[in-house]
Amino acid sequence: MKPVPDHLQSDLKHAIRLEWWTLAWQTSIVVVMYFVLGSSQAMKSAWMEDLLGLVPAGIFLLSVHFERQPPTPKFPFGFLRVNSLAFLASASVLVFMGAYLLYDSVSKLIAMEHPTLGPITLFGETIWIGWVMMAALAYSVIPPVIIGRLKQPVSKRLRDKVLHTDALMQKADWMTGLAGILGVSGVGFGFWWADSVAAALIALDIAHDGLRAARVAIAELSDGMPRELGGTKIDKDAKALKSVLEKRHPGSEVRLRETGRFIAAQVTGPHLPDEPAPLEDLWTGDPAYSWRLANVSYAPKRD
Amino acid sequence: MKRLKPIHSVLLASGCLLLLAGCDDFPADPEGTMKQVQTSGVMRTGIVSGPGVEAEERRLAARAADAAGARPQFEEGSSEVLLRRLEKGELDVVFGQFAKASPMKEKAAFTASPEAKSPPSDEPVMRAAVALGENRWLMFLSAQMKKERADEAGS
């Protein structure tokens, strides 16, 4: 099976390009932030979030590569679920890293550690490092917010969960930048706790991203009903497909599951059709997504 | 709550920054060391005792105090004792020989050295130490040290 139908090939190419851009910009952000981390906890959290922002883009590119691999005798269904598998792994990293940073920030808050932000000399001029940090944080927001917005429509057309979650995370990245800037400027005003509080908020956001990614991956890996993109509710088109199949095969059990972007249906019942219906007749949902129905299998019911 | 659009927050943030840039007490000291030195007119100064280096440290301290409109009140002792008193807020500044990668880094913040060439990070050179987080005070003393360095290079 092709990773995407022909008419979506250009979208897929576009998505791949966007993810390479993400890797490039995000790397530049990680480098810039690294040099001005100082002893600010908020900067540390924001930097870690920027670093982890590389992960979904990498997973998308890897899974596109795997999707194209033909099935093998050992993996007869191909590698369409590699994305969810990798996504689950990275989600757990996000959750643990968020939890660790939260612990780190809160313990600094409890210890009442006063962050020291002193002078830095750039091009012979000595200025407060806080200004440089805020500039770096402002820079760190711009590329992800723009790229995230560009990714979102493509991810919807491709029905790509990793790409979509990545886009949502990036679109929300400005909040991290703002929290960091408020933390650093708070220290500038003499509120030592502002830094750790901002760091804790960013840590929560990282953990939240992780949980969101885990939810998306787990639904697919445990053969759940196809979900709405970026949500926990059951997909409307999948519901429609299920009721069509149930009408055609009364007394049978209809189960759907998701494999990558595709939906597979299984009808289990006593009266199986001699001549299965063509797939196009079964899809009553949004015609733009009719390509998602990959197959319907009919299985006799054991008494 | 209505969600803030990214563009609005960027505008908001840059507006705040412009406001701050016009502000003199930025960054501020959480414990107000700088203000306290200026208003009390006394800079409680620790000098780390050691062979033959104290004269230079006293001279530097006197010039820094002068720039802050205060006079130094000296106290000699070991770095261990002085830095602890600094941390408790019983001293405003400690002058002594500290390396850039000093093991005391967790206890105090250090200025750069007033000496012209930059030493290896593990070599102790003369620096001023202030309590962690007293950023305005640290900025002020760092500027003093830079001035010393410029004077030294000029002479």
C-alpha cells in the first residue's frame, strides 16, 4: 500500500519539506538558547522544550520513510504503525522530562534560590544578560509559530497524527516564549521567584504535550476506533462507516481500527455476503477522506 | 477567558520591554543591596585574608564604595566565613581571590577580574563576590571592575 493516495503526494512532499525546515530552524534556536542559558531556570526549561521540539519532526520523517517500505514476511501488514510506536516512545520522554523539570523548578522555589543574572559582554558592550535571554526567547517563538501554522492544513489533508500534534505543539510555542520572557523580566524587577514559576509552567506544558501525544498514539496502538484528528472523540466519518456496515449486515459485529492514516473494518457475523460491496459505496462521510478506507474484511462468526 | 493571539502577546511583550528600557533600576536586587549601600553610606566589605594581596583589594573596594557614594567598612576573614556572612546578608561584598570555576559558585556570584588578561577558569584571581541574585549590585560592581581594567590598560 502506498503511504498516501496519488492526489496527496504533493501534500506529503510539502509536509516533508516543512519538517526539514522545522529541524533546521529548531536547531538554530537550540544553539542560540544554549549560549544564553545562564543560571535561569526558565531558560533551562524553555531550552529543553525547544530541544524536544525536534523529536516530532524527526519521527514524522522517519515514519514516512518506514511507511514506504513494502511488507516483509516478518511484517506482513507493512510498517504503517511505526509512527504511533515512535510517537508513544517520544511521548513518554516528554512526560518524564516535564515531570523532572517541574520537580527541579519547584525545589528551587522551595529552596528560595535567587537566580543570578549578571552582565554579559557582546561585541565589546556590557549589558544585562536578561536582555539577551529575552531576545533569544522572542526569536525562539517566531519560527515554530509560523511553521506550525503552515503544517496544520497539510496535516489535516494527510490525516497525519504526528504532523498534526507537532503543529499544535508548535502553534502553542509562543506561550513558552512569553512565560520565559515574563520569568526573566520578573527577575529584572527583583522578583526572584518569577524565574522558577515560569520554569514550572513551561515544564507543565512539556508534560502536557507528552500526554497529548501519548493519547493519540495509544488509541491507534490498542486498535481503538479511529479518533478525530487531534482529539479523543470518535471520528465522524468512522461512525458513519460503521453504521453503513451495520445496516448492510444486520446481526453482525462491525469493528473499525486505524492503521496509520487508514481505516480497516472487520465484519464478523453469521451471514456473510457472497459478493462484498465496493468500498466506495460504504463511505458516506466526507468524500475528501474516502481514500482512508483501506479494506473491509468479513469473518465468519464462531458459535 | 479570551485567548491572546500570538501577535498581540508579541506586541505586549515588546511594549513592556520598551517601558523597562527606560527604567534605571533594572535589573533590581531582590534583597535591595545596592539601595542599602547607597542609603546607609556604608559598604560592608569582607576582605579574604591572605599573604600580600589585601592592599590591592582594599584599594579596589574603596574605589567601588566611592562610586556608590559610600565608604567601606572592612572585615577580614577566611573566604568560608565571609561568603557565609555574605549569603546571610551581613556583608554587602567580599573581595578575594576566586577562580571563574570556583567551588563557591553555588554560594555567591562573582564579578570578572579587574586584571586585563583573562585567566584560565580554574586559576584564582581577584574578584568581588556578591550574594546570589543581587543582580543590580552585581552589574554595578562588574562595571567598576571593567573600569579598573580600562584604567589599568590605559596607564
